[in-house]
Amino acid sequence: MKICMINGSPKAKDSCSRYLIDEIIKLMDDKTEVLICDGSHKPFKDDMFQQIYNCDKVVFVFPLYVDAVPSHLVYFLESFQEYIRLQPVKNISVYAVSNCGFYEGEQNKYALKIIENFCEDSGLNWQFGIGTGTGPFIAQSQTIPWQSSVKRPIYQALIALKKGLEEGYQPKENIFVMAKMPRYIYIASAHAGWRLSAKKNNLRFRDI
């Protein structure tokens, strides 16, 4: 089986999306061939689309931007769709993992719906998606084990994705999760981070 992981983050490094991709790959069977493609760097060439088209399954992993997918990923989807329409019909299964800075994972529901609609219009087989809240915490939690109570809900969602990719598991609906921490603690930590960033750039809190 050959799987393509499409990184939809615009960050060159240290993104939550890339961290999740790396962790998903670690969960996969050693016999699974994994291809990682960058969904942010234009122009997109046909040889890259050919590599994706040759895969059995595709996983889009991206950050939430204004309740939707990033604009560069929209362009990627449009370009890939044009390529697909010129190819013979092929059975490709699609999954998505959207992460956001909001506390609630359900904030990603419209972004996942966009990927589902793309699949329907492109003749691809939509399976299911995962929407994760508390994205900044996830990105900065790489030293915390996945089995810890705070990260376990997200880990269980990734295990569900692994089962979907390897065994065909499909939940009745998309999965929405967040780190297991009180909402007020997450918000307080986020505010502390913004204040620290502002201070480093010689700004006051009221300037933001």
C-alpha cells in the first residue's frame, strides 16, 4: 500500500501539521510506503500530481484558516482536480487532519467539509477527517508522551486514522478532539504567549 501525506502548512519548519504527519507515519506498518508532498509551494508540477495519483490513499494535513483551508491549499486542490480529470478513473481514498488554534476541535468541521466536497467533485473516495483543537499546544508538546492523559484524546484519534488507512475502518462521522486540559488554562497560556511575543517585538498588549 502506498500513502501520500500532503502537508498543507505554509511554515517551512516547526509546524503542527508536519509534527502530526511524522507521528502518523511512526504509527504505520513498516511495509507501508509513504510519500510526503508539500501543498504550499507553487507552481505545482504534473510529476508531483502523478506521484500522488499513483498512491492508494491520500491524507491532507493542514492548519485551519478562518474556518476554512489555507488559500494556497485551495489552489493546490484546484490544480490537482484539473490533473485528475485528465486521468483514467482510479479508486483513491482520501482522509484529512485539520488543526486549529481554537480550543474546540469542532471548529474544523467546515474545513473538513471542503475536503469532502472536493473529493465528491473530483471522483475521489472521501473516508473521514479529524479536527483537532489546541493546535499550538500540540505543536509544542513533542517532549510529552502520546500516552499521557493530556495528549491521549489526540493519540486515540490518530490510532483511528491508522486503522482507517490500514484496515478500512470508517467511523460514522468525523472525529473532533482537543488536548485534555481545562479551557481556561489553554486560553491563559495562549494569552501569555501573545504577550511574550509582543514584548519581544517592542509592543504593548494594547497595541495588538
